[in-house]
Amino acid sequence: MAGRIRQADIDEVKARVNIADVVGERVALKPAGVGSMKGLCPFHDERSPSFHVRPQVGYYHCFGCGESGDVYSFLRAMDHVSFTEAVERMAARVGYTLHYEDGGAAPETTGRSRLYAANAAAAEYFRAQLLSPEADTARRFLGDRGFDAGAAAHFGVGYAPKGWSSLMDHLLAQKFSRDELVQAGLVSQGQRGVYDRFRGRVVWPIRDVTGQVIGFGARKLYDDDQGPKYLNTPETPIYKKAQVLYGLDLAKRDISREHRVVVVEGYTDVMACHLAGITTAIASCGTAFGSDHITVLRRVMGDDTAAGEVVFTFDPDAAGQKAALRAFADEKRFAAQTYVAVAPEGLDPCDLRLQRGDGAVRALLDNKAPMFEFVIDQRLKDYDLSSVEGRAGALRAAAPIVADIRDPALRPGYVRVLARRLGLDIPEVQSAVERAARGADRAEKRDAQRGGAEAPPPVAVSVTMASLPNTRDVALERGAMMAFLQYGHRIEPDLFLRALQTPFGHPALEAVRSTLASTDLSQPGWAVAAVEAVREPFRTLAAELLTAEFPARSEEGAVASANDLARGLLVRELEREKNELLRGIQRVPADSEEGRRLRLRLRELDADRQRLTAG
């Protein structure tokens, strides 16, 4: 029986994988100095990027929350897979055949990987069934909405047969167990036994941001179907509807490149937008667009400035307006500017494309309105603005919206917009907005005070680069440790080994240096191994030194600087020894044996220093 993966294979796979490609499937990364990239941290919510990835050493670290690790730890944290599953996934990615040692459980039979495999097999089955005679109704449904066979294939659309257990029988024949199919949400357990969850429906595969099928959405086709119009996969270990966005696997590249995302309401709307050329369209899956969706999108967009755009498309009916107001409640979490686009005559993007063509779908975005204006108008429509009482009530209702605008460059403009809508003087509206802002601040303070009584006890604080003192010696040691960890393999070998044995004065930096000095530098991944071996509370510092932006303009400049920093350490050590010798010479007779020995050592130090500074 297969067992534990051979360590040499684990190291080889990690060496072949570019961690920036793996992280980049979930986080928009941009250059951050020589050999480093950064983006919004996937482990905590942040406004500006503090998550650094260093592909050359295969390591990441967040300077905000302190999370760090290699490609395997990233997958384990993001996808909740086992270590074995993470290695297997990366091996498959690079086409490497793993070898297993005896004595352990067969890793290919472990949980989450089987759920992914079952969903992938189900997606292939549904796609094949769309070509069957029974699926004629499904093909006509798609055709009536403007989607031909090519469109269906592009989005992986399929058909679930009407039979009680067609999919289950197919997957059982492929050696999946009933328990696995139940856990994957592909079959359901009822009073009459286990049966296919999706029957007689058009089926859309729902993929995560990496392209793996994690669930399905299905629309009913037949009048005798007593189920809901749309039926989705239930919550499973790999499918969390509050975090899933349909179409994100197809849209992520353009979202990251254009810093724009279009949020629509359904699967066919996503298809229509993409086919019309709006390739940044996505939709939530069976749930309202919420905070977790925003978090996912911000990372993919690289949403750290106001330069991006988020466009919501909602029906102009009551339900659509309610959806817009829900989106507004979370809007403040986007750094990008947010808009609402409402199609003419209440058409959704799918119907708009069908009736008026691709150009009309693209034009929809040209007529978008800022989210704040849309929400202000929704608040005002319930008031009679022809009366004094109506205008006063409308001002009280709309002032908090303007007070919520965090961009100081935008708020005065919306004060003027609201004043025009109400026919009031700008100072009067400005005063109402300021009162609303003060009220919000007081509410936040009360909430903070209530929460403070139950605040968790303080924890030990890790040492970080920011906590180091700003002195000349510490700056040299900090720079040298960055050079050792990031460019040790490019420093002259003899120089590197000699500088690495030079003790540091700062205890935290010395803890990192001594750990690196005791690491086997002949093994691949020695820098990461050293960081992970550093004792607390200094491990965070070590991770930061490994991933921080190195102060150089080019790779060649970084290598030259790394060598200079190593020489600088040695020169400092020579100067320290020289000063001690000079003090010693003053205490012994000049013609004594000890005096001659000390003067000889001084000449050696001067020669050594000259060689170093000449290099």
C-alpha cells in the first residue's frame, strides 16, 4: 500500500512550482522591488497590500497579520487540504510522478481530494449528457437565450438526466462511494434512499478561483419538477456559497488587469456579458452578494486604490433596489469606485443581449451611475420634496449616506448633489451631513467601549523589522541578514561563510543569524528552513527579512549590494578587533614578545581590511 511521500519528491516538487503563480490565482500580485511581489493579504482584510511573495525562495509573508510559509502551507490554509493533498496537487500541476514509502495510508484516498475528483467527474458526465436525445429541452432552453453549443462548451454547461440515480450509478461505477457523493452534495438522502440531487435540469459547473469544480447550479426545465427554479449544491467541505463567485475562474485575469469587475445576478447573465465582451462579469451563487464576496474580489482586483471600478447590475424593480441597498451597506469595504447600471425596460443582461445585441450589453456600462447617487435617489423617492416637511425628512434620511463617504475629495461633491436634489442651500445640507457623521462616530465609540470589556488578554508581541532600533549598527545587521537570506546563494562563497559566522550585537538579529549559521546550506530551500527554525519571538522577524523589499534597482545591483553588506560586517569586526589591539598595545612594553605579537596582528588586520575593501 502506498504511504508517505518521499521527502526528496516533496522538495523537488516545491522547487519546480512557482509560488507566485499559485498565489497569483487568488491574489493580484504586483512587483515590489527586486525579486519580490506583493498584494492584498488573503488571510486578513486590509486596505493596502502588506502580503509579500518571494518566488526565488518560494516563500510568502504578511507584514500585517504575520502569516507566512511555502506553497504547501498556502494551499493548506486556503483550501483546507492535508499536507499530502497539497503536495499531490502541486505534483499534478508540474507533471511530476510522486513516489511513496511503505507504512502509511494511501494518500489518494483522503477526503477533500476525493470531493474535487467527484465534482470533476460529475461535470464531465453532465457535459456529455447535454448531447443526448433527452437533453433536447435543455438545448432549446439555451438556444432560446442566445447560447449555442460553443457557448455551452466554453462555460461547461451540462444536463442532469431525469432518472432517479443516473449520476450516482455512473460515479459508483468509477469507484466513488455513496458517502463521498453525499458529502460532495451530488446526491441526497431521503426517505426513499439516496438519489441524484440534480434531475432534469440544465447544470452549470461552479468553479473556485483556481478552476476546480466545487459545486453546481441547476435550473429546472419541466413543469412536473416540484423543486425550486434554481437549485445549488449545498454547503460542503469545499463549497461555501458565501465565498463563491460564478465565473471568477474565467474573469480573474481580466479583473486583475483592468481593475474592474461587473457583478450580475445569474449564470446566464454572466454568460451573456462574457460573450458580449464584458469578460470581468461574475455572479454570486444562490445567495446575496456579501462581505465575503467583497473580500475575495478585492484580492483578485488588487483593490488598494480608488482607480478601480465595481459595477453592480440590478433589476430596477423592488427586489433589485433592495439588492442595491444591500450592496451599498458593504460598499465602504471597496477602495474602488462603485457604480450601479440599470438596463432599459428592466432587462437583465441576458435578455438585453437577446433582444438588442452585444452592443447593448456593452453600452449598459456606459450608462452606469455612481452607487452613492443611486442610493441617495432611492432614499429620496419616498418623500414629497414639494413640501417643507418632505424635504426635511428626506435630508435626515439621505445625510447619513453622504456622511458615510470616506473619500474627502468626494464628500463635498455629494453634498452639492444632495442639495440640488432637495432644492436646499449647501450650508444647510453640509450641517446635516456633519451631524450624521458625529452621530456615527459616537455610535462607534459606544460599540468599542462595550467590546472593550470583553477584549481578549494581551498576547506576546513578536519582534518585527519595524520594532528594531534605528542605529547604524542595527541597520548594517538588518541589511546583512536580508542579504544572507535573500541572496546568500549569490554572495561569494568564502565571503558568505565568513560573514555568517560574525556575531551580531542586536539579540533578535543574532537569533536569526545563529540559526542560519547552523543550517545545512547545501540543502535546497535552506533559507526557508532557517526561517522556520528560528525560535519565538523572533520567527516573524526572520520571515520579514526573507520577504522584505531589498533596496536595489536590479538583480545585479542586489547581488553587488549583498556582497558589500557581507564585507561591511567583516570590516566592522576587523575595526572592533583593531581597537581592542590598540588598547592592548598601550598596556605592554613595545619591545616585549606580546607587543610584537600585537603589532603583527595589526598588520594582518590592515591587510585583511584592504583586501575586503578592494573587493
